[in-house]
Amino acid sequence: MGCFTSRNDITPEETAVMDFESLLGYSDLSPSHLDKIHRKYSYNGKISENQWKDICDTLKLAPSKIEASQHINNYYDKYRSGENAFALNELLVLGILLSKGKPGEKAKLLFEVYDEKGLGELDLSQIHDLLSVMVKIAIELNPQVVVKDGVNGVSIQDLTKYFEKLNKGKGVAIGMAEMEILNKNGSVKSTEFVKMLNGKMSYFVSPHGIRKYVKMQMPARSKTL
């Protein structure tokens, strides 16, 4: 799931969330293959119930397993764009972030999710939308993968406190990331974006990396998570 998966310096809360993220079934998938399958079974930016079943069956994602819990299915309800459809962009971002691939490959695919016209360039509003979705998945949605009873000695109260603190830092983190990524013209080309996420902003190729980046932008007294 990217460059920031060493467990030598992370908290029990973060370890618990990463363990549950791995249960979703993306960690052994190629981001390019995942992207191709999601686009194949979608239409006009949405994924129907039947298309979602086809995606899960083809990629062997958690909802396709007989033993899939209702908790997992409830988690994916957060990606619905309507009563009978899921949002393609958000599911693509989730899958790419959790997939097994090099930062440059992930960056290129993440860029293409919001470069819908194939212009090879994203403006401020598009980058803001992309980063907002990435941060939302990492610190708002993925914590819901953790069951309500906690895990591995980490209570649900500990996890709730952890993500409440991270949530307070998301606005500053998104703003800082925009300043790092955008060029002097207030936009970014595909090659620039890939270079950035393949280098100093490689935090943004995995949910764990994003959470680490958000934590880095917080006041020192709030970093003891």
C-alpha cells in the first residue's frame, strides 16, 4: 500500500486500522487492473448494484466472499451516490490507494480519475476535489472498517479519539498539499503530479501515508496520537 507501511513507528490504533483495510481485498491487486475493471463495469461515473457485484466477483473483493460481514457491506454504503448506485471516482480512489503498485503508477491513475476530459492538466478545484476525497477515505471512511468492539487490545474509544484528532487537521493538510502540488499557474500537469507523488508527496499514495501527512501538519501537542 505504498511506501509508508513500516510498523516500527506507528501506534496500535493505526495498526488496527491498517489490518482492517487489508481485509477489503485490494492489497494484492494491480492498480491498473483494478482501474480497468471498475471502468468496464460502470457508466457515466456511476456503478450500479449489479455492476458492483461484477466488480467484487472479478477482483475477489471482500463483499464477494461468502463470509463477508454486514459490517463490510455497510462500509461500502458510504460510497453510494444514490439509492441504487455507487460513485465510480471514490471507489477508484479507494482501490488505487489500497492496491499493490509503485507510487508513480498510482499517481498517474489517481490523476486520470479527475482528468475526465483527458487534458493532461488539473486545475485548483480539481486537485482540491481529488485531495479531499483521498483524505476523506483515509481519515473518515476507512476507520469505519474497524468493528465496534475494537481489535487487538485497541478499544473503539481509542480509535474514535485517534480519528477525531486527525479529522481536526484535515483542512490544513489539504491546503498544504495543494500548495506543494500546484505549480505557479495554479494548476498541475500529469507529469508534474506523478513526479510529486513519486517523491516528496508520496504520502498520498496510501491511506496510511495520508494519515501520517495529516498528523505532520498538526500542532506538536496534538501529535501524540
